[in-house]
Amino acid sequence: MEGKTKRKIFNDPVYGFVEVPYGILYDLIEHPYFQRLRRIRQLGLTDIVYPGAIHTRFSHAIGALHLMTQAIEVLTNKGVSILPQEAEGVKIAILLHDIGHGPISHALEHKIVNVHHESLSHLFMEALNKEFEGRLNLAIRIFNNEYPKKFLHQLVSGQLDMDRMDYLNRDSFFTGVSEGVIGYHRIIKMLTVIDNQLVVEEKGIYSIEKFLIARRLMYWQAYLHKTVLAAEQMLIRTIDRARFLVAKGVQIGGSERILGFLNKKLDVSDFREDNLLLTEYAKLDDTDIWYSLKEWENCSDAILSFLAGSLVRRNLFKSVLSSEPPSAATLKSLKNRLILQYPSIENEIDDLIITGKETNSAYSTSKAEIQIALKSGEVLPMSETIDTGVTAKIITKYYLCYPKNKKYIYTSKETPKERDQK
Amino acid sequence: MEGKTKRKIFNDPVYGFVEVPYGILYDLIEHPYFQRLRRIRQLGLTDIVYPGAIHTRFSHAIGALHLMTQAIEVLTNKGVSILPQEAEGVKIAILLHDIGHGPISHALEHKIVNVHHESLSHLFMEALNKEFEGRLNLAIRIFNNEYPKKFLHQLVSGQLDMDRMDYLNRDSFFTGVSEGVIGYHRIIKMLTVIDNQLVVEEKGIYSIEKFLIARRLMYWQAYLHKTVLAAEQMLIRTIDRARFLVAKGVQIGGSERILGFLNKKLDVSDFREDNLLLTEYAKLDDTDIWYSLKEWENCSDAILSFLAGSLVRRNLFKSVLSSEPPSAATLKSLKNRLILQYPSIENEIDDLIITGKETNSAYSTSKAEIQIALKSGEVLPMSETIDTGVTAKIITKYYLCYPKNKKYIYTSKETPKERDQK
Amino acid sequence: MEGKTKRKIFNDPVYGFVEVPYGILYDLIEHPYFQRLRRIRQLGLTDIVYPGAIHTRFSHAIGALHLMTQAIEVLTNKGVSILPQEAEGVKIAILLHDIGHGPISHALEHKIVNVHHESLSHLFMEALNKEFEGRLNLAIRIFNNEYPKKFLHQLVSGQLDMDRMDYLNRDSFFTGVSEGVIGYHRIIKMLTVIDNQLVVEEKGIYSIEKFLIARRLMYWQAYLHKTVLAAEQMLIRTIDRARFLVAKGVQIGGSERILGFLNKKLDVSDFREDNLLLTEYAKLDDTDIWYSLKEWENCSDAILSFLAGSLVRRNLFKSVLSSEPPSAATLKSLKNRLILQYPSIENEIDDLIITGKETNSAYSTSKAEIQIALKSGEVLPMSETIDTGVTAKIITKYYLCYPKNKKYIYTSKETPKERDQK
Amino acid sequence: MEGKTKRKIFNDPVYGFVEVPYGILYDLIEHPYFQRLRRIRQLGLTDIVYPGAIHTRFSHAIGALHLMTQAIEVLTNKGVSILPQEAEGVKIAILLHDIGHGPISHALEHKIVNVHHESLSHLFMEALNKEFEGRLNLAIRIFNNEYPKKFLHQLVSGQLDMDRMDYLNRDSFFTGVSEGVIGYHRIIKMLTVIDNQLVVEEKGIYSIEKFLIARRLMYWQAYLHKTVLAAEQMLIRTIDRARFLVAKGVQIGGSERILGFLNKKLDVSDFREDNLLLTEYAKLDDTDIWYSLKEWENCSDAILSFLAGSLVRRNLFKSVLSSEPPSAATLKSLKNRLILQYPSIENEIDDLIITGKETNSAYSTSKAEIQIALKSGEVLPMSETIDTGVTAKIITKYYLCYPKNKKYIYTSKETPKERDQK
């Protein structure tokens, strides 16, 4: 019965029991770098629209590890050769694939450190590899796609990787957007390996089709939801403004851990040269942002106070989507209107009119395509099988966000009551 | 089609669509006092054991409102007279029943302001009633059980209230403790009113039985989980220590919003006399606690730093449950052992040995009992029906929590690596 | 409390509680014509592939009634005018929409009576209308699309009717083909009526898209599953053979209720002229077919015995799908092979080689299209909205079914053991 | 990739994918003896109350096999020694544990052959063992509890066997009685073996508690539902009557396969002596009963016609439960009333007044108790652990069933219309 104590069981609302063997995987989870992910939400500000979407990057990473464990078992049962150290490596790789994430969202981490989170994940993995005396070597090779068994990398990062499989499923579960639910169990059961490539058995083709549609629907209903877009753009402008004020030497308050980074211009080479930078970065999480927003709500700078307070009080910008970008005339008339409403910040009004576009396709045939293993033995890209009903139609939407028609700019002297009475 | 725009739809992972009519209910949700609940987790530190349990008091309040809407509809369809203003009142009462909650947990709000959260909810309701010019009058009477139709209060606070119905269901959902799932839908369908009391139709008796068992299991598996108990006790000691240091004039850093309250000794009358106190209190949420813990991790006081850092890094106290309280000999030998491990804090070591007890019964017959409406017309307390298989057995467990055997006290000068190498 | 006894509650695995008010709806359910549907499976022989798919037309009709009740409530809440008698009428129409179904499948009822089941449903509704003294008048007008409020008919029979909504959901549930699950709840919430037409609010467009995909996937995975096709074709040939033998005066045994119809050539006018025919037809259900197959397994006619025994013992024909019809050469060589295997039935071998084709499109723009009510007030066909990612690609598959390579024809003299030893 | 074709996948609404390896398990499933189970409903007449409960013994057996596969894997991963042939044996034993079931229900098979279905299962296993040339030897020893590793038998038949685990789960799923849902996944994960006994790890104790309660609730809500009891008693009286008429030489029609057995008085030794008896028995399934009932509805014997017609038309007896048996006075006055209503069958009226009792306890401490493996290493019966909240309270209910107040006895000459007009 010795085996009894050899596994840690996590309860997961999505999968039920998730078992993690004691050993390096469990030790990595216990590490403060990984525990930090408990304080970073997987979907940033999305809970502003979907109140349930408050799940963390921690639970996503554990979930992706769970699916990887299943995938390894399925492939091994089909006769695919995966050595124990390879299984450990690919599990470590998926567990740590997002460890470099900064607070809130991709967009924000770019604003704070200007380094892609995948590079940061890599830096964290290197740092952990030193602590764990080289035991992450194989995981890092798989993560970087430098390992000969290419399908292992594809399980970590590819059209059907366990990252995507978990996040679509989990994000759908917590947002309550049931259109995004995927049959991950069936897809994983249908995976196999041919010629070193991850492929899907023919009878899984309908599950794949539904997976692609579910992904498309999650993009438009959650990831690119217009109100979430607005909130994220507001946060980006907030950080921009804070950086601008810090550069001018204004004391704005907020988390010192954030302010420290707003003082600097960094790229990935800085992290490579200065180990302490990563240690500092590892202290950041969502609470630093929210704490700062609550401080900045009362800041003397009208713009910063307006943006931060609007986020804290969920007084979000109006957001409009359309199939064409807004015309110059529209923008001009909007600007004139906003100047009348907010005369005190006339010069900065351009910063509060936010435009951009988002693009999504159900299924791209240009990138490495999902490969289907037919019963006949042939392997075909999905778009060439007779069953495919999914098109590669690309949809683009243009957004325009701007403050709603409220008559005041928040100031720190007023109570909420006084504000609302204005 | 005018009705089309008259309802706001929330997506909820537990119930799917939740509809809230535009009007006072929606305006209350939009109020900053209510939006604050987005930043307070329903289960405090429970996510330290159940990573999915990060749902907020915001979503619980919306969920309870949803169930109240269903209950009102069921009762009305059965011919129970509920006037439109009563329906609105009872919905407002359930929406705001927890609005007074402070950060993290019940225990903590007691430590910060020493006022029960129900009294605070009442204060918030009074404040909102002023803003909304008396439109919460009826809701407040129901909340305080001052309204003649007693069953309305029972729907807000009673053996089968919509608060409990939602939290058991929601907590079970997010912890992943499936033993706690209740058939809320069936229970609500079986509610009716006889002699001004909320009762359950006979054919709902099995659903009630399962509800009581589910509740019992949630207590032992989630609410009173030994590791969660340990974490909460650690947090309480942390606040105690911070208050002690603040009183001594030590600069410990952390959120000013928390520090402001640590300076004061308050009771409910203070809040009644000074309106600003509630405004200050309304600025508190979980992010203030977490921000402070992260600051305190680096504080010069060894005890505060140790406690805060242990929470941030999830280096939790060991927790032991048993059916007897620990003996004096056990406690003495434990103290000696801890002094050897932590010689630098010998004088404070008693603060780190935490004992207490927790008690739970599946079903109490002493309090107002659930009433069953038999098909014969008779109304009986549940314990007197022939079908009951549930006992009133009370179970008590004693806990003992203390630091695990780690050889170091955190200091702010070390990197995590250095700490772990000690 | 009088309302308490006014509704009958059905437990439904798909929807939980389904409530039916006592009154004409409940009386129709209690009628033997409707109770008969308990003994007719919704998906005919599909359980031969999906063992869970044994749900009945009875539970489908109750489920469709449940969804209709919800749809009526949603529309009424949006201000659509639906009078009580119209609500009753449209509920009766959906409850009885399939009451004319014969045993097993559409294909089979054609073989037995050569009348479409919708015409038979109409005949049953007329018969019931007499018994219920005209209380089905309005239901019949709605069913026949003769009622001015066209959207009522569309709820019974249209692109988004409650029949389809329930069967996709229910069939997906019981087959376990999770790709077919639809968000019926969301779709119904998004229904509204504009210009007397049933339309979908814009924000429901993603639910519709998923609905269309789910439908497509159910077709290929369940309704047109190649093995189910084979079994149905086998059953059709069995009935053909039985009819042939009956015409020759051979005593083949089996249910007299089936044999009675195999003796006749009927069309809908016969039913109109002879009331007893409908009474006879109302005695047929799946048990008559299965009883007959078990009798015919031991019949002296080699073909009938072979076909019936193969179905009873689940020794199904091999079934091949392809994107082209089989070539003449393929068919010829197959025939030669079968003659060698089954020399005793050389002359009938053509009857055992079955070819045909099946066609399905995700979404047809040629028929009445789903209409989307944009927030702008405009109503557009779904294919013209910017969001649509669904194509109208039509997929055709050709099937070829024939006996597997087994060396014997069943005879009634052998035990199963002896057969298998051949 | 050779593994790809080595498993058959069944879709199961309860568990999703169920995989069965090709080999003896799959061959047994394909055998006509096992395919017969497709035509026997797991819950007999229960669908008369719960329309969804039409799942078959076939799908139950496949489900139990699925859980057994999981249990074997869990135990093996914990270091319990289970040889490949033992795993195969215990899987065969669970797959075939119910293969001896006759049509409809336990009660009925007793009426038809007067042999317990477990003995019949054993007979079928012996017969199959001959066909499969001894490959079921080990399975039969496990089934009969003659194998030294006692825990293997306990997995097939015991307090926590895979039979019960599947049927509670499956019956709950299909009836829609959600109170009966059990956390089978958690229970199986918590199984282990100590001293050759199947035991449950301490942390699974709450899952066990919920399992016991769920079981109790399923008994009262489904298995012993008063209307189901009435229907089963009606069917038993129908068969009694049919047997009585057959003995008198009356030609009553119906399935010859049933009539053959009504002519005989058999016990298990008859089956042992005459192999053909089992072959005959293997031809029986639910369709023989339903076909016969539909024939007997039109029989000239008033009692048989009345009983059979009442079942076919779901005109069920009234059923009353109480905590005391009905008094002699009650029975006498009931009889007098029925004689007035049904004067033509005055002499047989006693046969239509049915009394009896049903007993159930949540948890019996008298039989072999569930054993809990404490973390301390100790093994305790569940009733002696500190956590137990479940009592052994035994509940007994007495039933009384009799015809409802309808004014006619069915005769074959009337149309349903004419009957209802009486």
C-alpha cells in the first residue's frame, strides 16, 4: 500500500479530482514562483462582464497538467513510445508554460516590462532549473521545440495543445458561456502520433470541428467581448498615464512593486543580465494593480483619477463594434462632444478616444494544420477531408471606446454620494 | 417588444442566465458599495485548499437574488399572496444581505472593526435607503423581521433561506466538493406557505434530507477543513500582531485603509455616530489584505514577517484535528520543540500555537425546525415525520495548529532560493 | 394553497422537473393513443450503435411541451400577445405533433401504411378532437398553419421549433454524443416576435451558430450513422420480404397487428374513409416488430429468417460510406462473392446488396431562413449578418451495405451454439 | 500504432466513452445471450412513473464493467497485486453478473421460472464457459467467492461493489432522481485493499456517507415507489392468472415463449438436467411480456383482460403507503366497495386487493460493514469512526393496492372511445 501517500489530490471544479505525484512536479507547484499564480486571474478583467470568470492562472496550469497526464496515458496505451523522463519533461513544460505571466493580461505585461510572457516563462524555467540542479533540462528543450520527438512540443504548444484544451474548457466553464464547452475528453482519446506528428484519428473529426467552432465562439463572446476590450484599454491608458506622471516626478502612490517597473524601460536582455529583475517581477500580481487603482482613484491628476476610479467603480467606457473603422467625421464629432463634457481635460481628450481592431478566424489553413489519420492509413490536413464543414472565413471587427456621458470627473474630495448627486 | 431592453442578463456558471430587471435592483448592483463585493471572495482563504473556490460575494448575492426570484414565482403560482412591492422588498433584502461583509472572512471583519457583518449590512442598507429616498423601507423591515408576512423574512434568513440555498450550491460548485451539491431547484419547487410560515410539501422531504446531509458534509470538507482553519488562524494572528505593532507606533507599511482601522477600537454605535466611518469601511476589500501581507512579508518585525510571508508563500501551519482537546503535556512538548526551532522569537512562541474547537450537527431540532406540509393537511416538524433518516448527532472536533518544521524565519534580504537552501 | 394539486410533475433526466397542468393537456397524455408512445423509441434502431438511445417518443413529446411552456413564457414577458387559448392550442399542437408515428422509424411506417406520419398525427388529432368535443380546434389550425399568428406555427414546425429543440437535445443526451448538445435555454431566451415572425435577438447569434453545428454533427454521428443506416435498411428489407411472403399466402407468424397491415395497400384516403383503420394502427408499437422478428428468426423462409435473426442477434450488415457511389464493377464483384458464400439464396442476393445516399447541410439558405433581430431594429436573415461563420456547404455520402462474411444462413433447427460452431 | 484497433468504444450517456478491449470481453458482449439484455429494461416497469427510466440491463452491465476497469487501475496504482488473468476474471464476472435476468423484474422471473437470477447467471456462465473452452473458470470462481483473493469477489458483490456503484448512478441518471447521484469516481479513487479486504481510505468517508444516503433515497423514491409497486403487483397477478388459465387449458394467446414456461413448474435442478431449458429461457425478454399483455387485453377472461389492459393503458391501481398494515375493517369495506363496482368478478375480487410491506435501512451494521482505513493505519468499521452521521434506523412501509374507481371492465369488443364513454 505504499503508493497511497505518493500523490497529492487537488479538487478541481472542472475535472473533479486532479492527481499530482509527489516529486518534482509537486515541488514546483509549492514554489513561490508558482504559488504567485494563485493571485493572477486567468482572464484579467473579464469578470467585469462575466462575474464568474475569476479563475486563476494557478488552476489553469494544474488543469493543463491534468490533461497532459491523460494525453500521455492515451498515447502510451496506443503504443507511442514515451520514456518516463520524457513524460516528466512534457508535464513540467505544460505546468510552467504560463509561469511568466504578469498581472491581469498579456497587454498589461507588455506595458509593464515590454517582454513577451513566453520569454519570461523561459526565464523562470531557467531560474528554476538552477534551483532544481538541472532537472528541468528536458522540459526546457521540449518547451523550446528543441527535442527530437516533435509531438511532445506539439502537446505543449500547437493546434491541439493541452494549454488550449484546458483554457477553452475552463474559461467556458467559469464565464458560463456554454457555447465554448469542448469535448476535451474525446479529443484527447482520439490523439495519436504518426511520423513524429500529433494527429487525430478519423472518428474524432466531429469533436475537432466542434472544438474549432467553440473556440471561435469564445473569441467573440468572451476574449474579444466589447466591454472587456474597453476595460482593458482603459487599464492600458491608466498605466500609460501613471508611467507618464512617474517620469515627470509626480508622486502618485500605489504599489511600489509596480512603480519600480514604471521607472524603467526594459527588454528581455535586461532580465538576462540582471537576475534581481526577475526576482522583482516575481513579486507582481493582480493585487498590486488593484491596490494601485484604488490609490490612484484619489490621485490629484484628473486623468489618472478618472481612469482608475472608473475601473474601481465599474463605470466603463462605452464600446462600439462595427465591420468598418470609424470615420474621421465620427471621431471629430465625438471629440467635440467629449470636450464639452470634460472641459477640464480638453488637452488629453484624445487619450480617452480609443480605436483598434480585432480579427478572428474559426480555423486557419495557413498555419500548421490539424492532421487527420484516416482509417485507410492516410494522413490528411483537416481541410482536405470530406467531412469538413468549417470554413476559414476571417472576421474583423473594429472597436471604438470612449467615456460615457457622465457630467463629472471624480475627485478625491467627494464621497460617492456627492459624486452621484452632481 | 418594449420589454426587450428591460432586463440585464448575467452569465452565471452555476445557474446559466440570471436575469435582473432594470430598475432599483439593477441600480443597487451598479452602486460602488455593491461593486466592492467583486473584490471580496466568498470563502476567504479556502482557495488555499480548494483552488477553484475563488468566487466572490458579488456572485453569491446575484445568485441568491436569482433563487429568490424563482421562489417568489413558485409561491405566487401556488396562490400565496405576494404584492409587487413585497416581491421587490424581499429581493432587495436578499441582494443586500451580505453587503456589510469585510475583507476575507467573518473572523477577520471582527478583528478589524469588531462589528458583526449583519449590523454592517443593516448600516449599508440604511445609507442606501437615504440615497434611494426611502425605496428600501420595506426591504429593511423584512430584513429585520419586522414585517407581518413572516415567511418573507424566512426566505432571507431561516432554515431554508435563499442565502443558504445559494451558498451551499455555489461553494460546492467552486470547491469541487460534489458531496455538497443540493437539489435547490427541487427544494424551491416544494416550498409553500401555511399559516404565514415557510413550509415544505411532503414530496420534497427527500430533497430536504439530502440538503441537510450535503450541508453537514460541506462543513467538514470545506468550511471547517483543517488547513483552511489553520490559514484563517494565521491571518487572525497576523492582524493581531499588526495591531499590536501599530499601537506601539511601529511603521509596518501596508494598505492605509487597513491601518486606519487598526488604530481604532470601534463598535456599532461609532458607525451610527460617524457616517464617514462607513464610507471608509466601504473602501476595504481583499486586495488591501493581500497587498498588506506582501508588504509585511518584508517587515522588520520577525513575527509579522513570518506570519505574512507564510501566507503569501503558502507555507501553512500544520493542523491536527481530534475528538479530544490536546493535553497540557502535548502542548508543553510542542512549545519546547518550537523554541529550539525558532530561538529568536522564544517569547512570542505561544502566539504561534493555536487551539480551538469546531462543532457541527447535521440538523438541529432545538432551533426553529423545518416544517413539512403533509398531503393530509397536517404540518409537522421534520423530525416527527415517518421518513426521516437524519439524526441530530453533534460532532465536535478540536484543532491544534503550529508552524511546520522549517529551519528559518523569512527575512526580506534573502531571495527565495537562499531561503530554501537554509 | 389550492394551486398545489393543479399540476402533475414528471421527472425528466434532461430537464429535471417538467410540470403539466391538470386539464386537457394532462388528459391527452393519459389517453391510450398517447400512452402508446411509451412503447415507441424515438431513435428506432439507433440503440444498436448507441446503447443509451432507448428514449421514447413519449418523453420527447413531454420534453417538447416543456420547452413550449418556456417559450410562451419568454415571449409573453417580452410583451408578445398570446391569449390563454392560443397558449393552450400551441401546447396541444406540440404535444401531439408526433402522435402519428408508427413503430421504429419513419422509413418503417412508410413500409407498413405508406402514409406520412404528419398526416397520421393530423388524423389522430381529428379523432381526439371529436372525443374532446372540439377543444383541439385551435391546436389543429396552428398545426396546419392556418392560424393568423404565424409565429405559433413556427414554434411547432420551423427552423427553431420546439420539436427540433427537444429532439436534438434529447437525442444528444441519450446517445452520449456530446457534440450535439445545444444551449436550448439560451436560444429560447433569445426568441422574440417581429411582424408576426419568430426571430432571434442579435445577442443570441452565437447560440444559433452552435445549434446549427450541433445539428450537423448529430446527423453524421447519429441519425446517419452508417451502422444505423445498415440496420434500418435490413429492417426495411425484412418487412418487404414479409409482405412478399404474406402476399404469396405463406404462414410466417409474428404479430397479427403487423400482419394485418402487410395484407393491405393503403393511402391517407383509406384512413379517412375507414375509422377502424386508425384504431388498428393505434395498436402498433415497437414490441410488435421485435416480437415478429423473434418469430421470423425461426421461419422456414431462408431470407426472412436470415434478416430477422441477424437483427435479433445484432449480426449487422457491413456498411461502407464514401463520397462517390459504388461502381458497377464493385457491385458485380461483391455479388459474385456473396453468391459463393450464400449459394442457397442466389436468386435473392440482389435484395441483400443495399445502396443509397444521404445528404446534409449545416444550414440551408434556400428554405425559410432564421431571422436575426439586430439591436438597430433591423431584421436580417442569418446568412447576411456580419458574424456568421457557418457555411451552407452540402455534404453527400453514398452508402453500400451487405452481409458480412459469415458462413451460414440461420435455420430454426440449430441452437445458437451450433450456429456459431459452423 | 497497432493499439489503435484493439479497443471498442461505447458511447454511454452516464460515463461518456467506455472502452472495451477486443478479446474475450468483447466476444462475450457480442454473444446472443448478452445481446438479449438489450431488450430487458433495468428497472422493469419503473418507467411508468419515471418515463426516462428505460435503460437496459445491457447498458448497466457495460457500465459496471467500466467501473471495474477503473477500480482495477486504481488498486494496481496503489500497489495492490492483481495479475492480468485476475483482472480479466473479475471483469468477466461483473460483465455477466446479471446475465441470468429474466424479463421485466426480479419478482417476475420468480413467477416464470422460480429460480433466482443469480443461479441463472451462474448457469449462463457455465454454458458460456463451455463455448469459450474454460476461459471463464477464474471468473466463475470469483463470482462464487471461491477465489482466495476475497477482495475480487467484493468488487463484484459486496457493500461497495461495482454493480451497486453503477446501478445507483445509472438509475438515478435515467429516472432523473438527482438525490440518488453518487460520487462513484471519488469512492473508487478511495478504495484500497488491506488484509485481503476491500476498504475505503479515511478521506473518502464523506463520499461513503453520501453514497449510503443516496441509496436510501433511491429506495424510497424509485425502487419502492408506491405506483411502481402497484404496477409490479398488477403484473404478478396477471402472470398468476395466465398460469391459472393455461393450467385449465384455456387458449389465452400471447408469446409462445412465455406460455411454454407457464406450463411448467421448474427449479434450478431442472435447468441443470435439461440444457434446452436454458436455451429456451435465453429467448425471453421484455417484448414477450408486452406482446402478451397486448394480446391478453383482448382475452375473453375478464380478470386477465382487465389486468393486462390496465397495464397497457396505464390505468394503474391506486396505491397507499402507511406505517401500519391496513386493518381488517379497512380491507372489508374496500372489498364491499369493489364488489359493487365490479359485480361480474365478485369471486375473484380478493385477487385484486394487494397488501404487503417494504423495508429499508440507510445502512445495516449487522451485515459485513464497510471498513475504513484510517491514516493511523487502523481499520475500523464505518459505524465506529468519529465522523459518522448515518444511522441504522430501519423504516418499514405497508402498501395496499386496489383498482381505482372506474365503472367498466375492459372487453375486447369495444374501441377505446366506447370504453371511455361508459
